[in-house]
Amino acid sequence: MTTPFLSIVIPAHNEESRLPRTLGQIFTFLEKQSYPFEVIIVENGSSDRTLELAREFISRYPSLRVLHEERPGKGNAVRRGVLEALGEYRFICDADLSMPIEEVQKFLPPLLNDFDLAIASREAPGAVRYNEPSYRHLGGRAINLAIRLLILPGLNDTQCGFKCFRAETAQALFSQQTLLGWSFDIELLYLARRKHLRIKEIPVQWYFDADSKVNAVRDALRMIGDIFRIHINAWRGRYDLNP
């Protein structure tokens, strides 16, 4: 079996309405590329037909794998998908596809080299946001300010859901991941900083989705709690248990 150059991992919780369009766009793009690829959907905790629908697409797309994870949590779904992926580069992709899939080329050689992980940024020079209400933008910037002050100085947008990891980087970071909810990105980036890995912020085009599942107040409070959990884990030496 040829090792995929790119693995795209899609966490999917109650995504039956968005999944068909998203898969269609992703495979239309990937099938035009010269490199081998795979797409992995990780369904977990859905109460709709996400799992059944995803499995129906396997016959249409031979490079599609569908995993079912019993335990809830976006971070849990992403962790399983990334660790089971086979690609040299492993790209996390939100099911809403708020970043056009064509942007993935910015995260890969030959356009990007000398990196260990690359994160999509809606704030880096050259990034463009479309249709985002001002209150959501201001709320997001307030959350990012808290993240920069409390744990990740210098990173302008840690919470955009599109991130790319080299295979060896993915193994090193996700094997130490402890947070299984929305804040898993922060923990991974914190671990990357501890390991002195090369992090690149990539400016992207990003489209606001009115059906977003993010609850600004609830998720911000959870995130702050999780930041303190990360610091406690570090103080207790939990992140020193693995190389």
C-alpha cells in the first residue's frame, strides 16, 4: 500500500446535514492532486445519522475511512483520527469547511517547508474573514487575548479548526494529549512549545457559519478552566512521562 502524502481527519458530531457537501468538495479537490491521500471521518456521540451516512460514502470514495468513537469530545475524535492516520502530513478539518479546502495547499510542501505543525489563522497578515458578525469577532479576540496572556503568548489564532502536523509531530503530541474537549488545541500547542517545535501560522480565507456549534460564553469558561488544568499537569510532571 502506498503511504498517503496527506491524511485529512474530520471530527463529526451530528453532521448529517453538512457532511455530503463537505465530502463532495474535499474529494473533488483531492482527486485533482498528484499525491496519494486518505480522508478519515471520526464520528462520536452523534444522535443523528452521521455514522450511517458517512459509511454510505465509502463505496463512492475508496480513499475514505470511517471510524466510530464511543467517547464524546472533539479532542477525543481528533486524537483517534490523527493517531490512526497514515499520511506524512495529517490535516485536521472541521466538518463545516469554513476554510475552503483549496487552502490546504498552503500547509504543505512545496508551498510550506521547515515546519512541524501549521495552524490556520484568521488574524495573520493576509487572512480574510467573510460574513462574521462584529460581536463574534470581538468575542473571539477576547478569548484569544486570554489564551495569549495565560498560556500561549505570540499566537494570534489558536482556535481555528484547521491544523496540519507532520507524522512524527502528530505522534509526539497526540500521545501526550489529555484534554478531550474543545480546548485540545491549546494543550497540543503548549506541548509543541515545550518541545521547541516549529509552529507556523498560515493566513487563510474563512467564512462564518451561522450554524456553528460554538457557544462563546460557555466554551470560553471551559477553556479557561482547561488552561489551568494544563498548567497543573505540567507542574505535576505529567507531560514529562513520555518523550
